[in-house]
Amino acid sequence: MADTAAVGALGVGDHACLTFSDREERLDLVAAFVRGGLRAGQKVVCLTDSVSPDELTGELHERSVRPGSALRRGQLRIASATESLLGGATADAATMVEILAGEVQLADREGYPGLRVTADMCWATRPFASAEQLLEFESLVAELFAHGQLCLICQYDRERFDAVTLAFAARAHPRTVAAQVYLEHPLLRVCRQYSPPGVRIAGELDYRHKDVLELALAESIRIDRHVHLNLTGLDYIDGACAGIVVAAARALPRSRRMTVTCRRLVGTVLALVGADDVAQLRVQRRHEQP
């Protein structure tokens, strides 16, 4: 069974599987993976399909990654998985592994200490793709990790892959990547956000979950210089929980800050409990689609 690892714990030699159903969480983990590689001086390649290369570049920028200079100097490459890994043709596992091996060799010739690749595997759900080739690719690619230069995350969308394929993917990868989850409930999800670092909360948050909110905020305050509280998926917050957020921000030293991103109604509740009077707290209200 694969070991579950935080995205920041991955290094050269790791082959990990990211299965997701939440688009924002998936992009958050990809951004953290890219940022970690760039900071380590490694070369990073993002192979994407369900999100276009231009859109992914913008999403990385929104998540505290500054891709511009890395793209210009060639340390970062963002490209279509279909065009780069498959050559735009019918999938052939051996050819895909050969292409990936070429990327490893190129990064080595360019002087990088390692290569990070994150690959969107949704190409395998298209009509021209063969499920057998996907299974063979995941088996053959294991040979590339022997030299300890490659770190690879394969991304699987739970809504596009069947249960059998997802089960195989979990077995084929020595490690899995997932966000730390503080609470998983049909009406509320509280999890770690990695880029920018902080906490992501979606659903409905009230006094019954004060302990979970306090735990998540306390951990972020302990390990993050600045706290980013992502409430864009939050439909409701009561006064008790809004008060906890404001109190946590008020207790921060003046040299630190908490940034809350939320919908208009959540921002209104935060303002009612004193958010506008806390210098360390910045509330950014997102415009909602009509």
C-alpha cells in the first residue's frame, strides 16, 4: 500500500499519485510542488491537459508561485500533456517513458540537481487512448527512478477515471499525495492549504466546529509566516467562528498578517465582529457570479 506524504516531503526518487475531486485543492498541491522544486534549484515540468498551459500559469501565479522568470530561463516548462508526452498521437507506453527519460537526461545536461514532473493523466480517458497503455506506462516508468534524479506526480481526476483504474494507480505508485484534512463532513471540509500556506474551509461553519477551526488556525500560525485563510468555498459562518478568526488575527504580532479570502456575505459577518479594526487582518471579498 502506498505511503501518504505531504507534498513538501517529496524529493528526487519519489513517484507519487495524486487523486482528486476538488479542482482548487489539486491546483494548490501542484503549485506547492512547483514552488518547492524551483526553490530547490531543480528543473520543473508541468504536463497539463484539463487545464490549459496558459490557465495553469495564471493559477500558479495566484498561488504565490512566480512562474515568469523561471519560464524565461527554462527552469520551468508548462506544456500540453497530449502534445509533449504523447506527441499528439495514439498513446504508446514505451514512447512516453522514452520521452520522460529524455527530459531527465536534458535536465542533467543543463546542470540541474534533479527534475520534477507533474503529469495530468486525463489524456487516458479520451477515445483514442488505450487503458492498457496507461497501465503499462505506470509500470515501465518505475525504471526511471533508479538514479534518484526524477520526482514525478501523476494526477488522476476521480470524476474521469473508473474505480478499477484508480485502484491500480494507487498500487502502482509508492507514495500518494493529499492535503492534510482536519475535518471531512458532507457539509464542511477543513484542510491545510499549501500554496499560499494556510487553511482552506468549504461548506457551512458554525459553533459546533469551533475546536476544529481553532486547531487548524493554531497550526497555520505556528508554521506559516503569514496565514492565508481561504473561505471562498464557505457558504455560511456564524458569529462565534467569525470571532475566532478575528481574535486569532488580533493576537498576531504586528509584523505578521492574516489574509482572508471569502464571499461577500462571509466578509460581512467578519466585519460585524470587528475584522475592520484589526491591523493584522486583511479581508478580500471575491466577486460572485450572478
